[in-house]
Amino acid sequence: MTETESGDPIAATSSRHFHYPETRGQETRGNVAAFLRSPGVKFIMIGIISVALLVPLLLVWGLTEERAQRATDVSRRIANGWGGEQAINGPYLAVPFEVQRSREVDGRTIVEQTTEWALVMPETLDVTADLKAEERRLSIYALPVYNGALALKGRFGSNILEDLAQFAGTPQLDRAILVLNINDITGIRSDAGVKIDNGAVRPFDPGMRQISAMTVAGTDGYATPRSSAGVHRPIERPLVERGFAFEIALSLNGSRSFAVAPAGQTTSFAAKANWPHPGFEGLFLPEHKTITATDFSAKWTIPYLARGIDRVAAGSTLPLSGSMMSINLVEPVQFYQVISRTLKYSIGFISLVFLAVFVVELKGGRMVHWIQYVLTGLALIVFYVLLLALAEHTGFTIAYIVAALATTLLIAAYLGSATGSRKNGLSLGAVLLSAYGVMYLVLREDEYALLAGALISFVTIAATMYATRRVEWSAPVPEAADAR
């Protein structure tokens, strides 16, 4: 017989005091556990995890930008050895003027004789370009390049002297030069020259003397005046006085884009290339274009009034640098930009998957630990790293399919095992595949990306609200489900 059974009140009291604190601690821990198991708390924890995943997403974004910069640097190296983005502006007849200008210095008027320039534009200008394009590769990077056979034909009118009469000063007709701006003269691959009035070819000299052109240089995108970006040829006085016809032919290497300025009072431009992905930009778009699976052709006609400037311009800087007719050799997939665009929707995509898991958890009664949510989120982030790595070798479409399938199989198998239901895993896999498919379509149609994203977000939140409309948010998930 024990002391308690013998009726000892002290022993009974000691026994009661010994077990009571343990029972109370168990109740406290049980209350905390029940609180943490409630759907409301779990929903808040999922939101916190989603926000915390922004940190690794930003790291992936930085990695994407770093790789894109690397690709840009390699493309620049290829262009330096072949030829950069080319733009043709001209030809113009540049005539110097001796002009007396006065200025005030310390209360005195000083008269100085300076040289100013007038730029005469041809009456007609006809430009044809036949671009032979290809991709040049360095390591895993590629750049579209071309060799262009160019022909420029036109005529300067017989009223040049009348046009020059509007300027003050004395024109120096013996010093007139014909100038042609070429954005990157290192791309010239022939002995460029000009035929005047069907005569012999007269070779050009490098540079444009005191004439400059606004040329985009460097990575900052700013236009700077350069007199070295072009060629020139002296023109005799009799030709200036009566006008003349000209023909210019040259072979020019370039990369990514080719542009022509409407330098003639009436300008026509015809271009063709063996490249199936042209992009037409600039102030003037082609009137006619034909694009096939292997090549394209396009034609422009710019009348005098459409240019918006007079046929003679004062100054030493060539006009019309911002009025180009531009052709871009668009790369089939700019996957760095597409991946960056994908990352913009990443937090919404992760939230969509978490909501799907949360609904499955509520309907199935089997708790998914918050660590399992974290691992699922990290798997979704690894998708972007996998997409970036594969796209550099296989192209965007194949990389997207492989990365999406691998991520879907991984998450579906993991969550199916975590919830103890193959059906749940298949359901989550279907949700993931559908989401990846919709996101791919959104990325391909950038103009409708915002609309599609808004509709998907609305449908997602509406489906979640419907599925959880009868959930007791403060009640714990039944413990019996954990024993399954």
C-alpha cells in the first residue's frame, strides 16, 4: 500500500502539487500550437514568406542584368571588329562663307572675320541598299551583322547660287566640298568614290573637314558631334555654279541596324536583306514592305515638304540626324529582356502557387509546414536561374519548356508527398503547368501583358475567396489529419 492509499493527506497534497504545473504547461503549449495551426495565422505566415522571397528574387534579377551586360560587351567586341550600327546622312554640298562678325570686349567693338558654312541639299536622292546578313558568334553570344552594297544617286540643281544668296558674307565657291556622313567609317570595305556627271570615279578623303554630324557614341546613348564620321571630296567652282549629277557606290559593314537620312529635297530609299526579322523605326516608316520567312524588302518615298526643313541649312552640323529611316535586324529572341519581364511577375506567380497549396491544405486537412512553403518558393525561384542558364545555350522557348516541366514535376511530387495525396500532387502540377503556359503567352504578347496579368490576378483571388468562403479562420486544422 502506498502512502497516498494509506490516507496520508500530506502525501496526497504533494502528489497533486507535483502533477499540476506539467498539466498547465501542456495546456499552454497546446493552445499555442492550436493558434499556430489556425488557417488565419497560416495565411499570414504565407504572406510573410512570399515577401521574404523577394530577396533571392532580387539576386536573380541582378544575375540576369549581369549576364545581359556581359552579352552587350561581347556584342560590342564583335561590332568593333566588323562594323557598328550604320547610318548614312548625305551627301551635302558644303560651301564656306567669309563673314564679318562684331562683338563687345571691355566696352570696345571688335570686328572679326570668321568662316561659316552653308549646307546645300540635292534636289533628288535615290538610295538603294542590299544587305547580306548573318550571325557572328563569340563564345555563347551572337550578333546580327551585315555587308551592304549601297548606291546613292541624285542631282544638285542649277539654282545653288540663288539659294546661297540669302546668307550674309562672301561664298568661297572654290573651297566647296561634297560631304557624306557614315556613322562608323571603319566598316567601309571598298574604295569609295563619287562619279560626277557620269565621269570617272573621284575618290573620297576621310573626314568632313570642319563639318560635323551628330553621332551616337558610347554606351550612354548621347549624341555627340563628330567630324571624323564621314568622307568628303572637293568640288570645282563650275560644278557648283551650274549643278551636277552624282553617283556613289560603296561596300559597308555594319551590325544590328542600318539607317538613311532623307537628305534630298525628294528622297527615295529601297532596301532588302536576307533577314526574316526586320524592325522599322525612325521618323518615317516604309510605304511598302514585304517580309517572308527568309528575307524582306521595303521602300520609302519622302517628299520635300514632309521633311520640314529648307533645302539649304546654315551651320557646320549636318541636319536630319533625328529624321532617319531605320531598319533593325531584330534578333529572334531577346531572352534577357524576356527573363527580366518574367521576373516582374514572379511575386504574383509565387503567390498563386502558395494560394493553390493553401487551398489544398484546407480541403485535405493535412498540414503543410511553413518550411515546406519556403522550399516550394525556392524551387520556383530556381526556375528563373535554370531558365537563364539554359536560354544562353538553347534559346528561350526550349529553355522555358524544360525549366517549366522540371519545376512542375519537382513541386508536384514534393507537395503530393507532403500532403499524402497523389491527387493533390497532380492537381498542383496542373495548376503550375497552366500558370507557366499562361505566363509564356503573356510574355510573347507584351502589349497585352498588363491586361492578362490583371485578369489572372482577379480570377486567382476570386477562386481563392470561393474555396475559402466557409473556412473558420481561427479554428485549428484537425489533428487527426496529421496521422494519415
